[in-house]
Amino acid sequence: MLDRIQVKLMNSTSSAQSDAATTHVLGACPHDCPDTCSLLTTVQGGIAIKVQGNPAHPHTDGALCTKVSRYPERTYHPERLLHPLKRVGPKGAGQFERVSWDAALQDIAARLKTIADRGPDAAQAILPYSYAGTMGLVQGESMAARFFHQLGASLLDRTICATAGAEGLVQTLGAKVGMRVEFFAQAKLILIWGSNSISSNLHFWRYAQIAKRSGARLICIDPRKSETADKCHEHIALLPGTDGALALALMHELITHDWLDHDYLARYTLGWELLRSRALQWSPERAAGVCGVSAEQIRALAKDYGASVASREPVAIRMNYGLQRVHGGGNAVRLIASLPALVGAWRHRAGGVLLSSSSSFPVQKTALQRPDLLAGKTPRTVNMSTIGDDLLRPASAAFGPAIEALIVYNSNPVAIAPDSSKVVQGFARDDLFTVVLEHFQTDTADYADYILPATTQLEHWDVHLSYGHTDALLNRPAIAPLGEAWPNTQIFRELAAHMDFADSCFADDDLALCRQAYGEAVDFEALLAHGFATLPTPEAPFAQGNFPTPSGKCEFFSARLAAQGLDGLPDHVPNHEAFATSAHYPLAMISPPARNFLNSSFVNVRSLQDMEGEPLLEIHAIDAAARHIQSGDIVRIFNARGEYRCKAKISARARPGVVNALGVWWRKLGLSGTNVNQLTSQKLTDLGGGPTFYDCLVQVTAA
């Protein structure tokens, strides 16, 4: 079977090379980043020797981040998984033996059938768990979704990153839409809100620098003094989870000084008088007490932003997802997304706000994922952010059957899910059957019953959207799959065959799936020829309203939320673990990504690991002195959920009262076998059911 599959893959790969050839293959970066770069892979003698940015793609412009430029190192890593493995030791011990694909698939299918055959809803005891290990539409949720729909397995609510912010956008602007990223280059004021763009949005930063050189003012709003804050004209170091209060105070000042576009408000917004009344309750002094910044700094920011009304110069806001990983994250995004309408910023193509552009893409989700295969079944939905609790839940009328089988792909939940002591406890259950599709033996793979080797982006077909620009991209395989690695799609095709699933959709090959992803909405021949295709989006989409909301207006008041019994008007929602309310845990902790990692995907790449050094806690000198901590000391960071040990670094990047635990390191690489998610909570956001990673109180002591 293996030889047949490998021959099929190589025959379908138009870029398959002779031993002597040197060619360049167009691809796309698969990782969870708004830039979604177009790649150019140099292949020599069938080996990928270099990955670089595609110079023909305007947004990529030939440049890649440090992480992805080392993709060959990751692909040819000596610890790469190349064969199916079966557990032979205790769960978590990481002891496996090599088995054949046939043996693995037969056993997995038999185990799943045993569960599913117990009754009409029994398959809900099987749960898929995946996220953005690849952002690809094909290697993500295409054949996998078809498989789980046919099976009738539980559905997964994929909340781990962005659902609070996404819901905030949908309730305010109508969809995950905003200004086009390239027009930030023409803005005269840019607020970079909750984003370390140099690290996590490099190509937006290029546009911001063009604007800066043309005289634009750049202001960074972030609890951490990031590398991006270093390069901006001003840094506003507010406390975690207080962004909504700051936005309301800005509105207060815009109203009291009449820095408003009254015509835009009257024509193109809904609920202005209600929002106006609420904002007038938030003086700069009140917000200063909540945000931990001065009232003068708030007033100055409002004056800078409001000046655009008189000058008619464009002002733009680039949000990112860090600010919505707190209890009030959805409301905070609603408030920030409302600001451009107050000053009429949407009238300019270089004005408005951008958090995500992903709703711009005409993805044919129904064709790709085939929900009709459910055939009338309505499985329960499990929130991936509460996997720690859910794996430990017994069967009940409210929850349904206990989770008995878990299929993990494109994710590393033991490392990245919150409250990881419970996650580990759940994965360690002897009665839980776990299959993990992976490139490496991650923390999660250590708990698998079977590990199935998956291909990397250099070895398979895929199609991509972006949440930071409006170009669709195609990824061609540059090299043949290493060892016995298979694409995710092929693994689920073969599982479907072993489960005797007969629908013809399980025979679709990867190129067919790529064509189905956009259907006729995107010119697939252009994707094949150039690697990308630009969507025809308007330059100033909301200059005359036309928001994709029910009213067609920017909705300050959401009747949809009110119908759910929620406040239809956005407000500041305090953290679950409000700052300085606990004598035992007096410090707020955020866990922004380490600069040289992306979630947990690059943690074991040696060159990047060498650059990053080791797990660190950034702590302000005032907080360190009060605890007799010096740089280089091993510290114990703890709360009621657990503890984490790492080295301390006294740093001006941390503000007083807030510590920054840079993540996400694999647990097995930590000093005591844990990482920062030992401390984070399974509590959810106000909207969207998202995680609250940055809503976390701790204490720190010298170890």
C-alpha cells in the first residue's frame, strides 16, 4: 500500500524533480500568522536546500521571517517522525515501536468502530482536536472534516486563538473584514494595538515603516514594551484586559471636544446615542485608574486620533489577537472597532481598522468539508479551550458520553491548551484511545497510542487564505514525502477506507480538493501559474457604509447580542482575575510568544532554539527587588492551578505589576517538565467562547 501511495503522490506532483535538476517551486507559508507569505523553494537533486520569500508576491516582497526561512532545517530535522509508531510504554513516557501503516490503520479503525457501533449517538465519544499547525484549507479541515462528519463524531469548537475578537468584529462590522493592509503605508497615524508586529506581522510592519518615513506617527498600545514598541514614537503600557476602558475614554474625549464626523455617524452607524451615553461615563481619570496609565497620556492619544477630523488625514488601527485573550476580549474588540466610525476614518482607503481579513475569502466550505455527510445527525460541540476539563468529565445527560477516543492533528494541546495539569491528567487516562498526526514527538505525541507521520508544507498540495491581506495562495509540493510520511488528507482517506466509508468524496485527491476550496470564485489557473491570486476587494470598503451587518451600518448596538440576553452595547468587562485583587497572587501575567517561535511549532528547531536561549520570565526591577530576585535566578511562578519554573530576566519590557512569561515552550524542555500553561485558566471570554490566557494572576518567588 505504501509504494502505491508514494507513487500516486509523486505522479500528482508537477514539481517532482530528476536527481540532477535544480528548480524553484512556488508555495505558501502554512503557519498561524496574518502575513501568509508566498514561498519560493529551491530544490536541488530532489532536496529542498533553501526557502525564501517570493519576490513576485507584493505582500511577501521576497522577505521571510527568521522562523520560516529555516524551514528546510525543520523538514530535515534528525528527530522528524518518518514511520507510524505504536505505544509500548506507559502514557507520557514516550516509548514507541515502529509498525506498518496497514497495522496501524487496521487497529485504529477497529477501535473507532467498536465505539461508534454501540448506538446512534455513540460516535460522539470520539473527538477530533485540531487547530492551525497548518492554516491550509486542504490539509486542515477538508478530508478530515469529511471523515468525522461521516463518523458522526463530536464537533470541535476551534476557539483557542481568535474567537472573541472574531465575534467582536462580526457584531460590530458584520464580518472579519477591515481596511486593506497595503494602505497602512499612506496613513498619518497608526495605532498598533495588542500586536508585536515586528515578530508576528512582519509585512504589515514594512507598510508601517513606509508611513513612518513619510511622517506618520506610530503608537504602540501593549502591556509589554515589545520590540515593536521600541520602534514606535510612543508606547502606552496599559494593564492586561483594560483595552476596552481605554477605548471608552478615547470616545469620551472625542465627544467632549467634538472631534467627531457627525455626518458619518448619522448616515452609517447604528446605536450612536446609546454608545455616546456610555462613553461619557468614562473620563480619562476613571480609565487611568483602571488601565494603569496617566489621564494625560489618554488625553494626548485622543487628541492625536481626533485631529484627523479637522485635517482629513487618514488614521488607522492595526489590532492583533493578544488583546482579546481576556474575559472582556470580545467587548474590547467591539469598542476598538467602533472608533474609526466616530472620526469618519473609513472615508479614506488608508483609514479604519484591521484585525482580520479572512471573511473576504470566498471559501467553499460546504463543498470542502461536506457537512451533509452527517445525514441529519446533530453531534455535540466541544470547546477546545476546555479540553482539560472535558477529558475528565464522566458521561452525563448534559455532556453526553465521556470522551473515549481523541484524534489530534495540526495541534499540540498538551503544550498549548490552558490549565495544562488537567490536560495532562486527561491525556494520561488509560481508557482514552489517542491518535496523533505529527512531524515530531511533541508533548502531546508522548501520550498517544499511535503516532502517524505527517508531511510538512514542502511535501504536499494546499490552498490558503490570509487573515492579514486579501490574496489567495497555492502551495505546491517541492519534494517527495520523506520516509513513510503522508499528508493529513491521505491519512484520513485511508482511515475512511478502513472504516468502509463508501461515499465517492473520499476518493478526491489533493489537487481536486485544492480546486474545490474556492470553486469558480478564484482563478485556479492563476494560482497554478503565479502561486497567488488577488481578490477584487474595494479600496475603501465602508466609505459609504455598506457594512456586512444586518443594518448595513457599523453597529454600535447589536440587536443580535441583545436577543441572546447579552448587553447589545459594548462595555469594559473586567478580567476574571482582576489586577491587584488577590493578596496571594498580586502580579498579572501575560504569555506572549517568544520572538523565534510560533506557538509550539518551531520550539525544537535547533538554530531558533539557540537564538531564543531558554524559557524566561521578564520582570520589572521594582517587582524583582521586592522579591530579592536577580537576573539569571531560577524563579517559581505559581497560582492555585500549578507552578512553573524558569529563569528571571529583570527587564524594562515588563511594566510594574505585570510579568511576561514568553512561550510557548514544549513542557519537556522546561526546567521541571512544565510550561507557562500550567498557570493559565480554562475560563472563557465574554464573546466567542475563547480562552483567557492573558487573564491570569500569579505570584513569583526565588526558587
